[in-house]
Amino acid sequence: MLSRYPAVLLAACLSAAARAAHPTAPADPDLNPRGRAILTWFQQLQASPELKLVSGQFAGWSGAARLDVLGKIERATGQWPAMIGLDYCAFIEGEATIGTGPANALATEYWRAGGLVTLSWHAPNPSKPRGGLKERGINLSDLLVAGPVHDRWIKSLDQVAAGLVELQATGVVVIWRPLHEMNGGWFWWGAQEPADYIAVWRQMFNYFTREKKLHNLIWVFGPNHGQRNGADYYPGAALVDLTGFDAYTDHIDPEHIKGYSGMLKLNKPFGFAEFGPHAASKPPGDYDFRRFLAGVEKNFPASRHFLVWNEKWNPAENLFAREFYNDPRVITRDRLPPGLAGSR
């Protein structure tokens, strides 16, 4: 419960939670004008009865990401995804660490070309000096109590904030999705008490927006489908701008993708924050991506954005990518409103 946390943090959390947040108000009241324009556009898409999906493609981990992951789509379809997906997790000799520079370079390049930028963060476990992503045995509440775990957590936040500050300085708006899939048990931050997760989210939110003065972030809440009710971990309307769940499956229907109705009740623009055909490992690359569109329209019609993972999940590595990316329901980079992203 929140009573276990320091008084200063508790006051900040209660202040954020108490803000009279209109459903369309930005989580960050000081979100910059370009960020507000992007968020308003997503909200307008959500309010429309017409199915329109903002396309996105993950380009890879920081240091390993390549623009050519999206270039494959352009060569196969004639279209660039509307959003590039990147992550501040980097791997050095197989160990997870934080790397912002390479991701920022690609984010800036894609933004200047007129594309949107979405960033996730697979955070290293702060319970150890060289913690991994899937190590267990840490309580999220420890991140917010004075001690070595808290110190390492703040150091991680400082590194991430420094990268986000660089993007803010170059004008890039970041669709920010940290600590995702929290309702599953495979990452160290996952399957823990919802109140603890919410407290950590609020601490990060306040640290970034108030201490670090980051006002270029659109905050995305992204649970996994099907596990423990993802909506239980929802930080609150005053701390979230977009929602979306992650699903790795061929079957775009309620039997195989669960939790849709609970996410819609959050009343935020919703989509597939991650999607991959088949499963979360070793996809064969034989998926007909037209099935994704048909399933979304039939079973998840309120969806307004998607991000496909890389490697063999990439539409260009599968079937009917051209038909998929040239469908009028899919918003590509050249179909974004003029001036939404890029240099003015």
C-alpha cells in the first residue's frame, strides 16, 4: 500500500492522482505543443467510428536497431510505417544495459523524415549491479525505499531521462511505453502487486515531468493480453495518455486475445502496443497479415494503432505485406497529417 512509501513520494502521488483529469487532457499538463497535437490526433481517431490504424514497426534494441527493418517494408509495399519503434535496452556481451544514443539517432532521423517515434524500455533489474530482465526475487516497493536498490533505480532513471532530454532538445515527441507487460510474470517488474506497480509508475512520471522537466512524452500503458487483468495495474487517467496490449498470436479473436473490454473502459485511445503472428518466439514467417486487419475490424474495432515486432514477425517477412500496408484502413507515414511530425 502507499502508506509504506516516503511522505514526499506519497504527497506527489496523491497530487497526481487528485488532478481533475478530463479524459482528453494530457497526462503531463505541460506537454509541449507538438505532443498535444499528436495526442489530439489519436483522440480524434478514437472518436471516429471509422477504423483507422496508425502503423508501427519495431526496429530493434538500442545499438542493434536498424532503419532497414522498416526499409524492408517500404521495398515490399511502397509504404513506410507511420511510427518507428525503439527501445532503450541494449545488450553488451549478452547482458541487458541502458543505451540511449543509437536509439536516439534513429528516432531523430525518422522524426525528421516525418514519422512518429514510440519508445519502450526493458529496464535492467536494479536489485543487482548487473541485473537482467527476467530475474525474479525483487519487490517493486524496494525501488521506492532508501537503499542500494533505490539508488540503482534512480541512476537508471537518470540515464533514461538524459536520453529523453536529448530528444526533447531536437524537437522529437516520444510515445513512451515503459515497464510494459506488467501483468505477466516473465519480466522482473511483472506479476507483482498492482498498488506497487502503480506507485513506481507514478514515481517515474513525477520524476520525469517535474524533476527532469520532460514535456515531450505521451505516456502509454501497455499490459499483456490474457494474463491477470491488465486494467488492475492502470495508474489512473491522470497519468496515462494511450493504452494498448501486447498479443502474439495468429488468431485475432476474443478467444485468443483477452482483456479488450477492460481496456476500453479506461477511455483512452487503444491499440496493439505489440503484435506478432504465431507466438512470442520463433515465428516461421508465413502469416497472412490481411488476417490481422480482418480480425481487428470484426473483434477489436476500437483499435487505432499497432506496433509489429521485428525479425520474422515483420510484415515484410510474411505474406501479403503489400496488400496490408496499402489498405486504406492502415495509416502509413505519408498519410500522417502534415506537420504532425518532422521539421517545420
